[in-house]
Amino acid sequence: MTVRVDSNSQLTPEQERVYRLRNAAERDGGTPGGFLELLAAVVADETWRQTPSGVSAEPFSSFAEFIEAKPPFGLGRRVEDVHVLLQMQHPHEAAAEFRSKMENMRSEVRRLLAEDGITGYSEQQRDRDIQAWAALDRSGSWWLAFFVACQVRSQASATPKNGESRAAGAKLSAAEFARRAGTSPERVLRYYKAWEAAHAAGAVAHGADELWPGHEPVELPPAEDWTLYYSSRRGATTDRGALISAAAEAEGIRPTKALEVAENPTALRAAILADPRTAEAARAALKALTSEEKRSEHLEYVRQVAEEGKAQAASGQLIMLPEQVRAQVSEQLAAVAETPTDPELVSSAYDLVQELVSRAVEADPEAHATEQRARFQTALKATRKSIATIDPARFPDVVDDGLREEISALQEAVNALVASITRHT
């Protein structure tokens, strides 16, 4: 039996606020603006913890107990009623600041009730969610595509046209669906296109235009047929994607797995850091990749020298090779042509070509002088840049005998170079 309090003159300030909150709930049940505002205040300053739970003056042990306690101590309401009121909007929630206040209140009330094991989650909702899980378990992504086809408009009909059915008008754009789902419009459209591709191939009976939100379940194709219609990776159609797919097939794995890893390096990094086996596989792959890149570069170098008859020396100058040297390089290219994937054979050919180019430079006085000049220039520039990093103002504060010896040796070397230049000019 609910005790009705007609006079609140004997109530504590906390009980007074609770009394007003209860009256607001009864008066404004249809549009509970006052109730929501008072509830936000009661939760924000924890009035419910300060209000005695009865004549014993003991505090409430839980928020649910406070809601269901009889007046003037509690609200005298069912927890289920409060869950319903929380779903209703305050008239002023169009203002961002006020909306934030209400959302914080709702979140806190639901958290407090959840601590008491009360979530407002009905058995009907549980059954519905379990059925959705079962559909996903049986059909995988086919069910997701079906749901998108029911909810999303085609790009060609971005806005409902005159004469369209109510069902078609109830559909969302891919962008709006993605916003609500916390994903990207591109991903939503990939599901949509997969469903349409399956419909065009006769794998599903209904096209997206024939489906609507809340459509009854339809027969879905086998889960293993999903990859025939869904292109989950945008990179799959690029040259890079084709190479990754080919490499994945060579390793005996599904191309989509390799493409997914290639498009999410952050996830790959997390897996490497978290799992020693993944890290070891990554190290082995990088080692193999480095070896393959080196083999490819070396092979291309030998081929280019043989075909063009010229090579770049260490200094960067381009050397035209004598016919005899060019013929020897061609022999090396022919030797690796039959087994171009053998890294040792390619490396051996590369080293020999490098030696032949070096000999050609040594045999050409002008080319040899240019090479020597470039080498000396590089060394002198590096020395000058290193000396420039030393601050003359601070150097005297730290100089010792060791540094003095190094400077003297450097000065002697520079003097010797200057003297050598002077003698030959």
C-alpha cells in the first residue's frame, strides 16, 4: 500500500527533493521533463544515499531499493517504470549541453541499477538476440548482408521518390547506417553489393529493392559461398593486391586473410608484439623479403649492364664498358637466366659484374681520376661537416691533452695535403 504524504513540512531537505521527484513522476509521466531534471539532481549529488530508508534512519543499501521504497523515504515506483521513463526525451534535449546532462544521468542510473542486477534487459530481448546470434553462427556474413539489404537504400535512390512504398522510404542511406553502426559507408556498401551480386547470380531469391526493415528471414546460401560475391578488401583489385593474393595462394592460405593483414599494419604490429610465434614468422618473412629484394635488385643490375653496355661507378659517374667487358657481363646474365630465382647464383653474378666495372674504371685513366677525385671530395666534405659541429666557444672549457693531440694530428694532415698541392702546382 502506497502512503500518500499531503504535507511535506516535516521532511528533511533530502526527503523534500525525493517527494518532489515522486510527484513529478506521477504528474509528468507522459512528458517527464520535471522528473528527469530532478532525477539528474538526485543522482548528481547522491541525494538518495543521504535519504534515510525508513524510520530507523539507516541509508539505502541500493539505488533499486531507493526507487521502490514507500514515500516519504523512496519513490514508491517500480524499477521497470523508471527504465521506461529513461527512454523518453526531455523537451530541452535539443540543446547540446542539456542533452549531455541527461545522457550522463541515464548512464549513471543504468549503472546503479546494473549493480543491483537490474538492466531492463527482458527475456524477449534475450531470445531475439540469441536468435540473431544463431543466424550469424549458421550463415556468417550472409546474414549481415541480408540485414544491410533490408535497411539500406541503393545509391541510385538516395532519397525516396514520390509513389515509393512506405517500406522503401523507411530505409537509410549507407552513410547514416554506417554512422549508427560505427563503421564506414564503404564497408556497408560492400555488403550491399555482395547481396546484389548474389541476387544477380540467382544465389538469393530477393534483391535489395524487394526487402525492407523487419523483413521476415529468407533462405541464405551456404556460408562457404560468401567469398564468391564479397570483395572485403579494396586492394584486392590492384596490382599490389594481385601480388599479395598470388603469394597467399602459394603459401596455401586464403588471399583475403593476407589482404586483411596488408591493409591493417597496426593490427599486425599488435600481433607481433603480443605473440612470439607471430613475431618469429614476421622476422622470417622480413628476412625472406630482404633476400628477395636484394636478389631482384642484383638481377636487374646485371641485366641493365648487359643490355646497355654501361654502368655506374661508386662515385656516380656513368662508365661506358669496353666490348670485351660487356661480353663477359652478358655471359653472366646467360648463366643466371635459367635459374633467376637462385639467390646465390644471382649474387655471384652481381659480384663479378661489380669487379668487371671496377677493372674497367682502373683501366681508363680519365675515369680512374674522376673516381679518385669524387672519393677524396666525399671524405673532405665529411671531415669538414664533422668539425663544423664543434662549438669553438665551448670547446676551451672541455679541452684536454687527448683533444689537443687529435687537433695537432689533424692540423698536420691538413698541412701535408696543402704542401702536396703546392708542390704540384
